[in-house]
Amino acid sequence: MRQGINPERTPVLKLTTGCKTISTIIEGKYITDNWNVFTEEHDMKPGHIIVFLATAKAEYTALIFKNTNVERIYPWYHCHYT
């Protein structure tokens, strides 16, 4: 069974990569608010793949892969909590 995100029940999504979290909005089938910020911060290019892993209700970890199937690692992936 294919599962998706119901924008009526989950209008706001939190996407996390490493220590960064960005809130986005779903309108219909599209992620809107702050999506451009997310793609610019992650230097997304055509052919890159994003895998969303559910971590909580309306919260996802985003794994980003280059078109060579190698995961992109960003400086903010390695956080140190004190």
C-alpha cells in the first residue's frame, strides 16, 4: 500500500538534516513555504535524491544523495551537545 502525507491532517512538515530543522507547508501535493530555503541551503541539483525518514508525526529526517548515489554530508551533520 502506498502511503503519503495527507495535507489536510499534516499541513506543516518539519524536515531535519543533521542539526538543522526547517518547517515547510504542504499545499496539495507540493511542499511550499521554505522549500526554496531548504534546497538552496543543501545546494540541491537536478538528479539529487531526497529520502524522507519519518521520525515523529509530521517530522522527517531528510537524507540527500548525489546523482552518484553517494550521500551528501553537510558541516551541520555533526552536532555536539553539551
